[in-house]
Amino acid sequence: MTRDRENLLLTAAFAVVTAAAVVASAGLSPVSRRAPLAVAVPTLALLALEIAGQISGARAGRRLRNLGIPGIASYVVAGRTKDEAAPPANGAGRRLELAMLGWACVLLASTCALGMAAGLPAFVYLYLRLQSGKPRRVAAGVAAGLWGVLYVVFVLALRIELFEGYLIPWAVRR
């Protein structure tokens, strides 16, 4: 699979994850739905532009290669000039992109399962511990601080009902 096609598929995967967040927000109250939609809808628009740019960039690169200008074509497709650094060797960049996609899926899953007040701090804790290698105390402190900010800003100050997730209400009803 070519690098162009991999980039296009990865961008499309981010678009699918973002679209899933839009679908998940449909179950929220109208007030609680505003914040996820305020982020997800513009993100989807930007991802659509990115996909269109990748498709047209790949076409432009193919046209330049067909004209016998392969050196310039690689820079047009990659979106960089000759002075800029080459992408990381040995697929390090691809692994990083896949890790970011994986963490985006973990964020969506934790928020859907546990809700905003529990899922976001849980995600931050896991990310800081597993991806960044931070000590437990630091990760727990940042996660607790996030929970405090979410509670004070949204629940107390703005009186916005946070999404409870699907797992917690289900467990309480049993």
C-alpha cells in the first residue's frame, strides 16, 4: 500500500471516529449536546477538506510523475518543500499516527462507557501512565484536577448536565 493511500485511510479513520462522536452525542440532552457538536462538526468539515486535499494532491503528484518530474512530485504529495525534513524512517511516523488513532478510540470508548465526568479523567490517567510514562501520582493528580474542572465549570457554574455514559446508568438500574 502506498504512503498516499495509507494517509488517506488514516484520515478517513479519524473521520469515522469523529462521526461516531456525533452519533453518540445524539443521546444527550440538547444543552449537553452543544459541546461535543461544537467540536465534532468543525472537525468533520476540516477532515473532509483534508481528505479532498489528499486526493487532489495525489492526483497532482501522479500528473507530475507522468511528466517525468518525480523529485517534485514527492514534495507536492507530501506537502513539504525540499528544505524541510524527510518523514521519520522505519515507519516511526506511521506507528505514531496509528497510536494517535488508537488513543482517539480509547477516548471515545471511555467517554461513551463511563460518561464525561468519569471517562475523561480515566482516559487522561491511562494516557499519562501508558503513553507518556508519567508517575502514578502525577497522572492521578492531573485526572483528579480534570474531574474538578469539569465539575466546577460545567455542573456548578454553567449548570450543564454532563453525559453519564451508557455503563453507569445501566449498572445503577440493575
